[in-house]
Amino acid sequence: MDTKSVADVVVWGTLFPVLQDETSLPIELQALRSWFQSMTHSEACRKAADSVLMPTALLEFKSYLQKQPPPCLVMERAPSNEPELLQRPGPVVLRRSPSPGSLRNPCKLPVEGMRNVLITSALPYVNNVPHLGNIIGCVLSADTFARYCRLRNWNTLYVCGTDEYGTATETKAVEEGLTPQEICNKYNAIHADIYRWFDISFDYFGRTTTPHQTTIAQDIFQRLLAHGFLLQDTVEQLRCENCQRFLADRFVEGTCPFCSYEEARGDQCDKCGKLINAVELKNPQCKLCRGIPVVKPTQHLFLDLPKLEERLEPWLEQSWATGDWTANARYITRSWIRDGLKPRCITRDLKWGTPVPLDGFRDKAKQPSPAPATPVAPGDSQLIQELTEEVAKQGNHVRQLKANKAEKAQIDAEVAKLLELKKQLAVAEGKSPEVPVPKGKRKK
């Protein structure tokens, strides 16, 4: 081989610390053995090996790797998508086969005294069959890092799963004539099988439609509500009177107000990449019936991010000084703080989503099949005790102000604090108080 590419050099340099002893290569890999020998015997690679690849650290790394159990190689034919009668003899490939006792444990917990690493990939939607772009752009880099962490003997947990709620699933279900749950089951199995074929080393690959996932999401919601971090507000959305539904995200299409692309979605334009408020679309149409929607008000819940801003800024300054933030992450975060945090809508008018455990909002994201209303689970006992003490303390304060005939404005302010504490206590005890409604309307 007279000409060697950059890829040849990179792969050879990666394998050199492990494969200097050519007897470590199985007989079945004769082609790899010949290529490796050719690279190693070239003058340029020989000089690189002598000056760069032979330090003590790399030799120790080689020794460490050689102590690890070797992979179990299984000879099999490469799979084909063609019908059996049309298949041509395929090449023989080597694939890793898990040996008994080496299966990864999805129930790993942090271990004191060890370096504990949690790795996640972006959750893929269940509305397509994964292709190489999905593998490379989503899970492969995380898988590479997970394998590196395990080689370092760090306590590593690599998790992922399919993102199964939302308009992407509902529209795919309509397209294929299936229910959302059937779509989720179908594509979750396809995704899991493809990642398994590529030997992506997830410790756990789950899905977002499990009862356990719902319990966790609703618990987070209830804690936010109990601590006063949620707001109720009226927003204007497109509604299809023919389908009797609000058109969230991908259920509406129209002309982009920025670049005039005629097939922009209700959340984003795929041509110019800009985020879109659905009511800003020109010539909007319902994707289901192609009817012309109307603008109508609807109630939604928002995460009250401005309430956290005062405490967030000093925490960020400390974290930036001591943590390992990338320049891009710092820039984006600074821009959010500079422009002021805005309330973030966390509910949608959907039939397929995590149920909202609050009266008046249970139809915002519900399961497609009828089910009894989800009760509000009680908060933890410590929180209830703390809030009970705060309510009693504030109640005594209000009574004292009234007894002393304080100014009405002062009494009203303290009464408002008392009502807020009572509301938080009610939620912690499993009740559903009213959510504060700010003045004015906000477009979604």
C-alpha cells in the first residue's frame, strides 16, 4: 500500500498500543492483520511509534486493556433487507456477542469514593425508522464516551429511550391509521432493535409512556405547584372547528411569516429554521382536515421563571467560576439572563401526553382511552409540617395586625401571603387550589 489516507493513520494510531503484539489479532481478521503490518512497517509510522506512541503511559494502557476479558466473536452473515429468494451471498462479518455475566445493569446507583458518570442521549421521536444520521448525530458520541468511561473503570450509567408523547406521535398515528399507543409500541421496538444491531451500549433504554415516568413527571409538577412556581394564563391559539380541537405545533401548517415557505409548521419553519408562533402563520390550515382555523383563547400553565431569576444569577456566577461550562453554554445562558427570563408554557391542548394532575387542566394532555381522573398525590411529610408551621405563624401575625388596627394595605399584603401559604399547604396535602392568574394576556 503506497498511499495512506488520514483515516488509515488515525485508525492505526488508535490500534497501535493494543495491537503491537500481532498475536492478539484473531486468525479470522487476516485482512486487518495485513493492513496493520503494512502501516507499522512504513517509515513514517515507525518514526511516529518510536517518538510518540511508545511512552510508559501508553504501554501501561495496553497492559490494562489486555487484562480485560476478550470479546466473544460470532461468525454470521450480514443481514439484508431483500426477500430471501433475492438475497445474494453476503459478506461474513464479526459481531460482539454478550457473554454470560457481562450484561449491563440498569439499576446502577452512585458509589461513594468512585467517579460516578451519568450519560444521556437526546431522546429520539417514535415517528421514523432511525438512519445513519440519527445514529451519528444522536447516540454514537455518547456511546463512545460511555465505553471510554468503562475502560477507565468509572461507575458509568448510559441511559436513553424513545420520546413518545406530543404532536409528532399523534400526526404519525393519523398518517398510518393507528392509535398513538400502537405507533409508540411499533417504533419503540424498531428503535431498540436497530440500536441493538449497532451494539450501542445503553445501560438502560426506556420510553416516556410508562406509568413510572408519569409518576415522576407528575411529582415534579406537584412540587413546582406547591412552591408557587406555576402561573395560569390565557393564550391565543388556532382552533379547528371541524375537528373540534386546538392545533398545537405540527397539527397546523401555513406560510412562514419570515421566509414565505408554504409548508411551515405551527412551531418551526424547516426552511429558515426560525421558531414560529402558530397564530403568526399566513394562510394556516389544519393538517388533519385542511380546514381554515380560527383564533381562540385557551387557558394554560406556565413555569414562573422570572421568580427564580434573583436566586439564579448568583448561582450561575459561582458555577461559572468553579464548574466546567463550555463557551457556547455560557453565551446562551448569559443571553437568557440579559434579556430577562420569561414564563415558559408547560401544557398543551393535546390528546396524547402526560396527564396534568390539576382540576381544570386534566384535558390538556391526556391518554387517548378513557381513564379515571388522576388524583393529586400528597407531598412529603416534612414539607407539610413546614408549611403547617408557616401558615400558623402567618395567621397569628395577621390576627395581631388586625388587633392593633394596622393600615388596611399592610393587612391586605399579609393576608395575601397567608393565602399563598395555605394554597401551597393544600397542594402538599393532595388538594387542588386555584393557581394565581397574572394580569394581561400572553400569546403562545
